[in-house]
Amino acid sequence: MTTITRRDAMLGALTSGSLLMAGGNAGAQQKPSELRVGIATFLSGSASVFGVPARQTAELLFEEINKAGGIGGVPVRAYFVDEAPGTDHLVGEYRRLVQNEGVQLIFAAISSGSCLACTPLSDEMRKTTLLWDCGTQRIFEEGRHPYAFRTQGYGGPEVLAPFLYLMKHKPDFRSIAVLNQDYAWGRDSWEMWKASMDAMKPGVRVVAEMYHRLGATDFSTEITRLLAARPDVILSTSWGGDLVTLVRQAAERRLFDRSLFVLPVAEASLQILGRTFPAGHIIGARGDHWNNHPKPKDPARLAKFVEMYRAKYNEYPIYPCHHMAQAISAMQAGYARAIAAKGGGWPNDAELADAFRGLTFDTPTSTITLREDGQGLEDQIVGVSHFTERFPFAVPKDMILFPAAMVATPVGQKSVEWMKGLKAEFLAQVPAPLAG
């Protein structure tokens, strides 16, 4: 998508699992009085259902970090920017944060359009930038960006894992329709899906290929077309308020009874939808961020994070919360590494960026490594929606955890071209469903 805006500069003492750094000049650096971090997220509009929980996570974690003494003894202060106004506004805000507010680190952003606009600025301004949520594969496949690092997965694995799950779950499907948002993420994700499908299951009929505007409120035309086409599978990588509206209107007209839906970004909308979201459809979480994860790396840490967030905001954290927490954990690990490499001194911008290259850090559910090209490797969990007594909304069962290295495009290759070369034998690498 292509939006961005800026919230009021929020100066709250925010410190939690990952902080931003100070100092953009080269040479010896004096320890700053505070570590200023600029954070771009959606604070208004339909996408704020993602962006506001992410901001809440940053506030919660930064407060924890500051209580524990900050980063390298330096308190953290966050400056929030609203993505909603668009990329031109966001580019201006990025420059303002660096030049006027003196931020030492930037988190950008939710929208793929936002990240495509901001990443070149990290090169120009030599400011370490953590791509904390956007999914476009193009950033690290179309150029080198030494100051940019994505602290989670990206569109390639987030599309390929649900496709592989479909191939295991319903291998006999013969027709498909797609209904995606009309911007970079929606079009890129379908291109990657189709490349994988044509390579591994040639001959599937595409009976409808539709794109809707961001913030759409009426899907009646699209649903009528899908009901008439009767595809075996309906794919939608739409998210946020758009997905909520689509699911509600499709459920009213019983479209879920006619076709199997594959929704790779469903997790963040399930709480809002409650029992409206039907059982029996394939759902993803852009990572392994499920509250009912059967085998998290650190169960106690996951439980603490979930309960801390619920106690503060009276809801479960969704995947943007986990992505924000991951960026904060990466920030903490990156600063620790940079400070240690300097014998306890405070790093300059180039030294901080060097510390993120090849960085490995733990999350409550797994371990993430930042490759030499800046791309994070994150495992993907996909499952089938169902209901339990524990949650008042749909969660996955029959979950398969796809290792990041299995579904990520190799360094130096482009996702679409790599996926075009996949063979049906690739399915043999898919792990068995997780127990529990």
C-alpha cells in the first residue's frame, strides 16, 4: 500500500525489547542522554487496526526497557509517525525525524509502499532502518541497502507456505480466484503465488483475478462474481479493515460454504471477526505468531508477553504486535553487539549498521537471523481455522511449521524466478503437522 503519515511526536519513555540508537555522525561517539527512535505505523484509517496495536506494543516494551535501565544505560524515547497520509508525507517525516528530531534509529513501516519509499532514504541519510512489518520482496531483491534490515519474514515465504499447505490439504483443487488489494503487496503476492502454482501444479484455471481499492467498504460485486464462478479455492492476501469487511460480507452470502478460502494474513483480523469467521479455511499469520502455538521456543516468555499485553489493553496481541516486539528485540541485540565491539563505547551510524549484519536474536516463538542481504529469516505456521473453548475467535489446528530456510528465496535470486523453478517434489520437504 502507499500511505504514511505522522502522529504527534510521542516522547514517552518507551523502552522494551528493542531500542533505537543515537548519533548519526562518524567517529567517536559520546553516549547520548536518550536514544531517540522514529517509528512509522498506521495510527488512523482502516489499517490502524494493525498500526495502533503495534504502537501499543512499542510503548509497553519501551517502558519495560527504560525501567530496566535503558539500552546501554541510555533511556529510549519514541517518536511515532502516522503512515496513513501517504508515501510523500512519510518521506518528509523520515527526513524531519533524522534532521530535526535527531533520531538514531528508524522503524519503518507497515505498508510495502512505505518501505519502498523509505529504504532508499536509509542509504542517502546513512541511518539504520529496521523494516519491522512490510512484506514486499522487492526491497532486497532489487538493490543493496547497507543501512536497512528486515526483522521478520517477507512476502515470499508468507505466500509460499500457505500455497504448500493447500497442496497438502486439498491437492485436487482445479480452479482458483484471487481478490487482493490493489497495490504492491496485493499484486506481488499474487504474482508469487501464481509462479509457484504454475510450476508445481500446472493447469489450474484462474476463473477470476480481481483487485480492490484500499479501504473498500462494499464487496457485493466481487462476491456475486465469485458465487457465479464457483472456484474450488479463493485466495486473498488482503488485510486489516479490508479483510474484516470482505469476510463479513462473504459470510452473509455463504461464499465460505461454496469455496475453500486461503487467507495468509488472517490472524490479525480473527479477534475482531469472532465467530463470524468460519471453521475449515486455511489461515496464516505472516510468521509463527499464534496464541495457541503448540511448540514455541520459549513458552514462558510467550505467555508473559501475551498476558502483559492483555492486562494492559484487554485483547490478545496480534502479529503486528509480535513484529514490533521482534524489531525491538533486534534493536536490543544490535546495540549490545555494537557496544561490545567498541569495548563499551557508543557506536556511530556505520558501526551500528555493521552490528545488524548477520545478527541472530531470539523471540518468544523462534530465532531470527538477518542474512547478509538484510533480509530476516522467520518460520511460518499455517493451519485450518477452528474453534476451541479457550478463545472466542477462530485459531488454527493441524498446524504446519515451515522452516524459514525452506521457504525463503536464496540470497541473490528473485522470488518469482526462483518459484518458477520449483518442482512437485518440493512438497516432500513439507514437515508433518505439529502435535498439540
